[in-house]
Amino acid sequence: MSSSTPQNGPLSGLERLAIAAIILVWGLNNCAGKVATAQLPPMMVGTLRFAFALAFLFPFLKPPLPWSKRLVAICLLTGPIHFGVIYIAFGMAKSLSPLVVANQLWIPFTALFAWKMLGETMKPLAVAGLVVAFAGVAWMSLDPHGAADLPAIVLVLIASACWAFATVLVRQTPGAKPLQVQAMTAVVAAPVLLAMSFGFEPHVVERVQAAQPIAWACVAFAGVVSTIGASALLFWLVQRREAGRVTPYFLLTPLVSCTIGVLFMGDKLSPQLVIGAVATLVGVALVALTAKKAAPPEGEAT
């Protein structure tokens, strides 16, 4: 990193614009996933997302590719496992908002796995934040609206844990090039999810043929704008700044998704859901802001 690269000064207008763009794209991406899975089989949505991404990431598959057992695990966890599970959750849930909030628990999960696997310490405030975050999800899930989506929330927690585990594995894999790893993930994920879709989901061909243009637009948005565009901005930011300096802003992502969910997708917000969501995000923020050492993230969990 060059000496002229800003590190400690105020964020520039361009950096703030990049942060706002990432928050907006990731917030819209959650809504796009919900819309797409309403018309297309969830695992087919994942297949198409990675196919769109691979069309743009193919140049990064130049040999030699750094395949290893750890990288294969990362590709599986962040590809077919995470997205297969989370798109199933999106497809079965009535409301988007509780899922988006619960998905933020990948940050506390990452802190837990880093403590166990890397020996990183957790400050008392981070431990308190972790407890508050999980309590917030539990409280949110006890609301009648949230309880109706409890199975989907549980799936989101599983997907978040998978993403967090992969994030820690990435920390143990120095020198991995982010866009190359994303390309490798797409190569693994697209055929695996395609096989799972035809193996386990009914009427795949019929539903794909019947899908409206909005569903295809949502999949393309997820595959290109979110997976590639937002990630490119993110990597540019963390090359200029410490990750811990910019990542807390991304906790605003659920606000974008929940606002769209309430205004346009029929989500119902009760006081209990709001209190649980606020508690969860406060807890996640405490974990994120008190992490001993911030590592560059590999992207949003959805």
C-alpha cells in the first residue's frame, strides 16, 4: 500500500459515496433475493446468481489456481451451502425483515469462531454484545409475526454460521486473491446448486419458464451488481482504510432492506419485532466495534 494511501484522516467524499453505494446495493440485494425466490426455485436462484457472476469473473480463473482443501471448504461454505440455505429461507418466509436482521449474526459468529480457532481474545464489551445480539433475535422470534417465520430464521442462523466459519478460514489463507476466490466459488457453486435444484426441487423447468422478467432482473442484480460491483468497491475501500474503520457502516444495510420490506413487500413490524431488531443490531455493533483485530471482510453474507 502506497504511503499516499489515506489511513487515518477523515473519509473522503468518494469513500463515503462508495460506502453508501455498498449499503444500498446490499440492502436491495436482500429484497431481490426475496422477490426471486417467490417465483424461482431457491436453489435455482443460487445457480443462476453464480452463473451470472461467473460470466464476469471468468478472466480471474487464469492458472495456476490455488486449490487446497481449505479453499475448497471456503468455496463450498460461501457458495452452495450458504446460498442454498439462505435462499430456501427466503423462499419459505412470509416477511423479509426478521431474516435480514438475523443474518447480521454472522459478525458475532465470526468473533466466536475466531476466538475458538485463531485464539483471538474477546473483550468483555464484545461478549456482552454477542449475548445482546442473540437475545434480540430470540425476542424478535417470539413475536407472532416472527414466530411464523421461525423455521426460516433458524435456516438464516445456520447460513450465517457457515459464512462466519468460512470468513475465519479465509483469515487462515493468506495471499488468496478475493476476486479469484469468488470466481472459484462460482465454478463450484453453480453446478452443485444446479444438481441440487433438479434433485430436490419440484417443477424446476416449469417455474423457470414461468418466471417474470422481474425475477430474472433480481437474479442478475444479485450476480453482477452485488457479487461483483459491491465487492469491488469494498476491496477498494479496505485497501485504503483499515477494515474496522469502514465495516461498522454496513450495519445500516438491514435498515435499507427492512424499509423496502415494510413499504413495498408487505412486512409487518410490531413493537416486539422492532425492539428485538434494535437489540440485535446494537449487539452486533458492539461486537464489530470492539473486535481486537479487524480483518478485511470477504463480502456480505447474502
